[in-house]
Amino acid sequence: MNERDSRYDILFEPVKIGPVTAKNRFYQVPHCTGLGWLRPRMLAALRGVKAEGGWGVVCTEYCSIHPTSDDLPFPSASLWDDTDIKANTLMTEKVHEHGALAGAELWIGGARAANLLTREVSMDVDSMPNHAGNPYQTRAMDKADIRALRRWHREAALRAKTAGFDIVYVYATHHYMLSHFLSPETNSRTDEYGGCLENRVRLIRELIEDTKDAVGHACAVAVRFSADDGGGEDGVPVHGERRDMFEMLAELPDLWDINIADYSYEMGVSRFVKEGALEPYMDFVKSVTSKPVVTVGRFTSPDSMVDQVRRGIVDFIGAARPSIADPFLPKKIEEGRLEDIRECIGCNVCYSGDGKGVPILCTQNPTVGEEWRRGWHPERIETRGSEAKVLIVGAGPAGLEAARVLGERGYAVVLAEAGRALGGRVTAESRLPGLSEWARVRDYRVQQIGRMTNVEVYRESKLAADDVLAVAADHVAIATGATWRRDGFGRFHPAGIADLTPEERIFTPDDILAGRLPEGRVVVFDDDHYYMGAVVAERIRAEGAPVTLVTPEDKVGAWSTYTGEQMRTQRRLLELGVEIVTAHGLSAFDGREAVLACAYTGRERRIAADSVVMVTARRPNDGLYRAVSECMAVGVEGAPGSVRRIGDCEAPAIIAAAVYSGHRYARELDMPESDRSRVPHDRVFDETP
Ligand SMILES: Cc1cc2nc3c(=O)[nH]c(=O)nc-3n(C[C@H](O)[C@H](O)[C@H](O)COP(=O)(O)O)c2cc1C
Ligand code: SF4
């Protein structure tokens, strides 16, 4: 084993938090998983793996204290009554097994909670519209409601202690109820909970005191709090009253977990926000309190982490996404294996499940969420099930991941790539504006494969079916990706667009990725609704061309709402001078004009255009798969025992799906079919009436 670099020793110092001590400075801040109270064993296994990977503190997601804070269809954790204790204990036991502390982020939803499961009336500082877009308003809390809320919070804290949590949060940020009490904009009360600063801070102060009184002898009390009031330019905080609030509360909790008002910046995608971006917002906090401080910043570099601690910005390195992409990040630093770190790429695909109420995914870590269900460990894998030789055709994200995992399992692997560069679409797309960090998907895998003597990599090796047979592999995985369609086929035009000429003026993202850019007035038709339409428009606009982005949706990149980047994407395009036409599809183009049809009425309008870029759908490059399958079907000599298509070649999708596909193929090779198709429900029956 390598030695840890002594520069990083400071990261492994224990830190006292009130009555408990964290074994090191690595702190997994609260983050959702889409598992919550619905899937407790999947959740416990996920958190347990993080503790095993060296995180000194591992927190829950937002954990509802009472049925009046019900976020269905998004499954938070919950501590509503004693029947919830068992599920939470599953998690704390897993976390404790590895010497880590477990934290519970007690959550009061307020106007965010529509209570669609419990049908309770939701409450907040005032009667305000539901923040999740549901046609409900909250009840303005009276004094009896506030007293009840304090009791529920206290009871939830006691249950958290019984469940084995070491840290209990007062969660006063992220636009949930407590932040509404703090803000002069939302708090218009005239009683002792509204008006002057002291009054607006009162409920948070009371909850901190209540929690300390209830569990403070055994558990640390943490407060999650915003360092700014929001509203400024990126990187230029508007602190407003925040510093005064801190000064009033500074010594009350045992730990401050600091974030900021703009969630799209706090957990911004790498297109817009880089590592360590919160520092200008919160660098004053440690000068105001003697209590330990944690903040976030998509930290993956141990040097940045050490720098933050040494300069006295933080005591703990907080992480959500870096801990998802690599649950073993602390262990790898500890063991001097920096090259093994699987760095988060800042794509926020992990966050997309939050808006959909479904289990978490990660582009870099295909095992997340599968620790219990499929028994996948991010760092350990079964050794090979046979002496088989495996050929993988295509070194994009699916092919690279399959080669890495098969190599790890000990198979003899041949990886053939048609081009000179490895990485496929990841390499190509990482050259688009803002996406450079996406190359980490390739770099991690190429680095790992490079150390494996049982994986041979052949570049510039475009294989036909005969070549595949000549390799004499027992198994073949075809990972040849997909090609963007030029014919307009997609959601808006299930049969394509009939009137599209001249051919040389019709472009696709593949042309842009290959450096073949359109000229003149360009229409980008985005019927894909994620990032590609917008980044392609940005790339072309950077050359000075007038660009119009046309989408049948009501906003640009509608799906990117789930990754928290939609607002920033549309703002960026508007600032760059890209014209945006929403709720329209492209219905014809003749080299001079584009005909656009209203998505609601079908009414047509014409705009001048010299070229169009079709961002609509992709066609799998599965010709080689079909040819090899045919050889197998007719029994050609030398045909492999099995052929599978993986990644975009099977079904074009997001990069996370391609990595998952490659990973799954490699995990399941030589596994009986009955085990492969098993996807058990995490269904826990509760005997309470
Ligand atoms: C998938 C996901 C879910 C999150 N859920 C929560 C949550 O339940 N409670 C919370 O306080 N913050 C939540 N966050 C925000 C994180 O705690 C953190 O502030 C943010 O991700 C920035 O940290 P990072 O750069 O280390 O990811 C979530 C973040 C992610 C990525
Ligand atoms: S999905 Fe993307 S942003 Fe989220 S942890 Fe994984 S790599 Fe990072």
C-alpha cells in the first residue's frame, strides 16, 4: 500500500463537535437519494458504503419531523413516530460499523410541502402559495401551531437519538419554513416571531435550545444556515442581515453547516460553477464563531481541501456530489492513491432524481443506489467466472467502463477503438463550452485500464464482423455509440421532417463536435430538451453567427430543470444574444427560410435561415452488432459465444446510462440469467396498525 502524503495529514485529524468527535474532517453533508423512508435498506447500504470509504460524518437526506412536512412524490427520510426509528437505525448501524458519525437533518417543509400523502394542511410563517407548484396555500401559523412545531421537532430529535444519530440538525435554509421566518421578505408577522431581527431569529433560537435540551448531552446540534441573502452576481455575495444573525446565534449550536441562498450556485453544474466557489460567501463565518464550520464546494482535490482548512475557512470538508461520485475519496487520500479518485464531473445527474422522486444515479459511479439491491460495491468486485477472452468494440463511456470492470475481474480483455482518441462521446462533448470536466469520465477509466496487464487497447482499429471473428473472443460487447439524426425524427416529428434541403446545410451535433460549423443565420432545432441544443447554440454563437434556438417546449433544455441548470442555461443564451423561440417545432427548411409550427395551434411562421442544426434524436450504431449476431445465428466458424450491445449502441441515452450499461455487462458476465434479471423491491412491512 502507498503511504499517505504528509501534506494531507491535517485532513485526518479528529474534530470535536460538542459531545461527539468526528474521526477526520471528511463530512458528507445531507443529500437526498430518492430512497428515503420508501427504500430503507437501499439507503442504509448506500450510507454504509460512504462510511466504509472513510467519511468521518455521514448525514441523512432532509428528514421530515411530522406528517405536516410530507414531500411525496419525493421520498425524504422521516421520523414522524416511533415506527420510523427502525428504518433509521438500519442506517446509523451501518455508519457506526466503520467508526463514522451519523447526522440527521430534521426538516420542516412549510410552503414546499403539499402533503399529498398525508393530506395535512401545510403551515408556514404566513399563508403562502405552495413552492412546488401545487395549487395550495399554507395556513399562517398561530402561536398554538408554533408550540406544536417545537414539540414535534423535539420529539423527532429524541427519536433521532434513539435511532443512534450522533448529530441532529436544525435546518434553517434552502427556502424551507425556517428560512421564511428569518427573511424580512417573507416574514410579515406582527407578533414576537416577526418584525425586528431578534424576533425573526427567535424560532430558530428556540429550536436550537429545544434540541440541545432534549438530546444535547449525547448528540451534537448542527445548524444548516445560509451565509448570504442572495441576489448578487455569481461570486459576489450580498450578506444583508446574515452576519448579524450569525453573531446572535454564533455560540448556540455545536456546528455550523454553511451554504448560500442560490441553490443553483451552491450545487451548480460545472458548466457554470467551479470547485470551492462558496468561499467568498462564507469566509467570515469562522471569525464570528468558535464552533466548527463545514461548507461545500464540490471538493475533489485534496490540495484544495488542505488549503481551506489551513487558511481557517472551514474545519470540515463538506461534500455531497464528490461523495456520490467516489464514496472512497477519503480512503484513497489516506492510502496515497490519488490517481484512483473518481472525480465528480459536476453534471448533476445525481440531482435529477430529486425532481422526479426516483432513486439516485451518478455518471461517474454506476454503483450508487445499487449497493443493497444488486449487491454492487464501488471498490470490490467478484473475480472472473471463467477463463473467457472478451472483445469490446468501442472505447466510449460504456466500452471503457466495461473494459475497466472486466479487467478488474481478471478477464483477458481486448478493447478496440476506431479512432485515435479514447472516450468516444465524452471526449468529443468535453470540448463543448463549459463541459471540460466531463473528460474525467474518460480519464479515470483510461488511467485505471492503463495499469492492467490483462487489458489490451487497440486504437485506430475499426472492426468489421470478420475482424471481430478473427480476434477469437469468447464474448463480444459492441459499444459503438450512436449518431445524431439529420432527418428531424424525434418527439415532435415521429416520422421525421419531409421538407429538408439542401443536405449540405443540414447539420447535427456530430458535425459541430467534429469541428464542422454552419455558416450564415443558423437555426438550432432542439427537440432533445437537455444540454446539447444549448451548448451547440453557444458554440456556434461564439463564432459570431446569428443563432436562433427553436424548441417545442416552453423553455430551453426543459429536462435540465432536473439537473438545476435550466435557468442558467436560458440566461446564458439570452446574454450571448441567441434568439429563443419556444413552443415551436421546425417543420420545413429550404436553405433560405425555416418554417416553424406553433406547438399548440399548429400555426406556421417563417424565419430567415441559411443552415439548421438538428438536435432531435440519435440512431444506434448497431450494424456491427447485427452482423456478428448473424454470424452466430448461421454458425460461422470462429463466431463468439455471446454478443451484446451496450451503451448508446443499445439505446442512446445520457452518459450515466452508458456507464451503467458497461458496468452491468461486466458485472454480470458469466452470471446465471436468473440472477441477472433479479431486481428485488426494498419493501419493508411494518406490523403497526
Ligand atoms: C442529489 C442531491 C441531493 C441533495 N439533497 C439535499 C438535502 O436533502 N438537504 C440539504 O440540505 N441539501 C441537499 N443537497 C445539497 C448538498 O447538501 C450540498 O449543499 C450541495 O450539493 C453542494 O455540495 P457539493 O458541491 O459537495 O455537492 C443535495 C445535493 C445533491 C447533489
Ligand atoms: S452525477 Fe455528476 S454531479 Fe452528481 S455526483 Fe455523479 S458525477 Fe458528480
